[in-house]
Amino acid sequence: MQLPTDIADRLRTLDQPSIVQAWHSLDDQGQQRLLQQMRSIEWSLVSECLSLSKPGDPVPQAASLSWLHQARSPQALLMGSSSNHVLPCDALRTGRHALSRGAIGAILLAGGQGTRLRAHGPKGCYPIGPVSKASLYEILCGKLLAVARRYGRNVPLAVMTSCATDDDTRQYFENHSFFGLNSHHVFFFCQQEVPVLHATDKQFMLETPDHIAMAPDGHGGMLTSLAHRGGLDWFVSKGVEQLVSFQVDNPLIEPLSAEFLGYHLLSKAEMTTQVVRKENPRERVGVIVERDRTFQIVEYSDLPHLIADERLSNGCLRFSCGSIAVHCFDISFMIRMSHNRSALPFHVVHKAVPLLLSNGTIQVPENPNALKFERFIFDLLPQAERVSVVEVDRNNCFAPLKNPLGSQSDGPEHVQRSMLAKARAMMESAGVHVDDGIPIEIDCAHILDVDDIPHFIAPGTRMTAPTVVGRSIPISITVSETFHKTQGN
Ligand code: UTP
């Protein structure tokens, strides 16, 4: 079959001869499949991305960082601190009021391919609970359920998936009865995809001989996809005024903390973002920087080491606010931004993508070999009229799952250790003693905070067996067994 002229013209304009060659080597059925895929590609996005990756061009975001020399770390509101210009008790009262009015909605970003974790299926299905083996989805939905119970209002939740995760995610929610959430208050939407390019010759990569390798358009794809698929209208119809977005890979997260929401509301911010103090200069988190009341997040991979290492005279890092990707948006800001086509530009991201060799075998590279194109949701920060930054305690709020078991950082064992430590600290605060070495997990669906613990365990109790607090029956398996079992998944 001849390649249809419109597609052939497009490929010529985009300088993609290798895909034309691949086409000619296919049989009829293969050509049909490849044609069908090419007909579904959003070519305007592809042109935008390719314009970022012309051979020899500098990586655009790295080139524009000279202004960092005049920037500083923003003044963050510290959770629980009475030295904030907004008092924690006022923030709490305001946040609680908003939750009890049903004015808060949530967006769970779960479209990533989770390549580093190398687990089968969507990352959200990963059984991370150190005692319960609850999945990330169960834990995160549990947190929304606990909020809904406490405040007597459903929290509308939009879940962003991608082609890689959509079917499995929807099925997983169905199979688990939406983890107790009201299914009418859950909205799935699938983000867009763009082709992946070879890093060297900038040609499309093939996933199979008749399928171009595609990747989701980054967590920033959330804005357009949510708007196009009717998600913003859906939130408005549910009475939502503020939206909190968060990532699927952090089970410690406290996205709907009433105090956090209160700071956002009382600061009259269009966007408020949670940060932790960076642990070390090279920690792999984006930093928030401020210049002339304009805020921006600079990805760790774009922050030159010399700048990342800089310290102030008091010894603190010059850029110390590490983003944990929990953002609260005024919904009218989101709606305004959804009409602004240039609000979220594409970034080039270097990733390791499996390579189809000419002999038909797949090679999984150790190092980045490909260019992906992603939008970053935090690029909305500089567009917001008013921004506030809230510093949270990393021990309570940050343990991302990025890497497989046995990695040096951000692996399942690190995340589970953090979950156990947080649960132990909560039990101690509730006056419950946990014997050394006994793993305790909190059932997030039933325990929103320390105040809920006495409903399940009386102060003064001594815990001597592995337990999921919030579930009535202690679970008698050890943590090392759990590690072992998750390894097989
Ligand atoms: P990461 O950038 O860590 O990517 O995503 P990832 O897909 O989880 O993992 P790798 O890089 O392939 O190993 C951070 C968060 O943003 C979401 C992810 O699902 C995760 O919650 N995300 C990322 C999306 O929703 N869509 C994307 O296109 C990219």
C-alpha cells in the first residue's frame, strides 16, 4: 500500500524518514495498524515538541536559568507555627469550614508510566502497605474517605490516567468498589500522548514494528485533558471551588490537610504549594524559587550543581524549598489557564525507553536513550496572581515511590520504613506504646489524624504485635515477609 499523501507530507515536514522506511517493510496488516495509529496522533502537539528538539539546540529550560542569580527561596508558611502571618488555628478553622461545605475537590495524577519502578501494571496498584499490603490507590482514596467521613461531605475526585494506565486503573477501582468512595464522585480522564524520539537522530522510536512508541504528555497534561473531557465543569457542578492535585506515588501525603487549605484560602492565593526543607543539596526534588513576587519551580535536573550547593551565611541552603507536588488551585484560576494555550509549555525529558532493534528484539537501556516531551503542572506557578508556599514536615508527608526494591533511595523499603515511622509517631502522640521492632500501620480510611486513634486503641495500651490500626483484627505477618512478597509483584 502507498503511504497516504497527507501522512507522507506530514512526515516529510517533520523530517521523519525512518518511519517511512519502517512503513515499507510492513505487510498489509502492519501498515493498517501503523496508519490507524498515525491517524490518531495529535500532530499539532508533535510539531510543537519537535521544534524543541532540533539537533544542536540547547535544552530550552536550562538556557533560561541565568535569572536564578537574582532569585531566592520564598518565605514559606510553616505548618503549626505561630510565627506565621496567618495563625494555624485560623487556618484550621477556615480549612475545616471549606471541607464541610464540600468546596474542595481532588485530582490524583496517575498517568505516569512508572518506568523506574519496573512493576507490572499502574504504579497506583503497587502493594505498598508495610503490614496491610494496601495499594497506593487504596491508601490515597482512603485518605479522601476519611475526610468525607469527618466532614460529612464527599470529596469529588478526578483520576488522571494515560493510555498505559487507563483500563487497568478503572478496572482496579471497580474491583475494589472504589475503595469505599461514592463512584458518582469519581471522574476518570485520560491524558494525551506524544511520540518518543531517539535522543541521537531525533527520529520516532518504534515500540513494535507497526507501533510508534508514545508517552503521556507529563503531569501538566492534566490541565488541557481535564478541561477537554469536561472535568472542570464536573467539579463546578459539584460545588467545588478549590482543587488539590497530588501524585500517586507518595502514600505519606496529606493533600487535604485542613490547615494547608486554610493557609491557601486566607492568603487568597490562586495557587498554593507544599514544600519540604531539602535534606541535602543534591536531593532529587524541584526547588521553588522567587524573584520579584514571581514563583517558579526549577527541576532538580535543571538546577546547576553550583547553584544547588550554595548556602546562606546561616548555613542554610540558598534554595531549600523542595517541591512535593501537592498544589491547591483556585478553580477559577484553573479555568482561566485552561483557555491559555501557552500556559504550559513542553519540556524535553531524557529517559530510558526500551529500544526495538532491527532483528526484532527489545533492548532495555541502562541510561537515557530517548527524548520524551512533558508539560509540568507547576509551570502554572508564575502565572498565578497570588501564590503561597506551605512547608510541611517531610517525616509526615513525603516518601515517594520511584525505584525498585534494592535501590539506594525512593524504593519500596524506604517508603515502608517512612510509613512505619509515621504510624509509630502517631501512636506515641495518642499515648499508645509500641514495642520496639513491632510494625504498625495506620488504616488511612479510618484514621485521619491522631484524634481518631482513641476510637480504636485506648491511650496507655501497649502494642506487641503487627497491627493495622483502624482495622479491628491485628494482622500477624512480619514486615520482612511483606517486603519479600512485594518484590514478586
Ligand atoms: P514521575 O515524573 O515520577 O513519573 O511522575 P513516573 O511515571 O511515575 O515514573 P518514571 O519517571 O516513568 O519512572 C510523578 C507523578 O506524576 C504522574 C505520575 O503518575 C506520578 O504520580 N504523571 C507523570 C502523570 O500523571 N502523567 C505523566 O505524563 C507523567
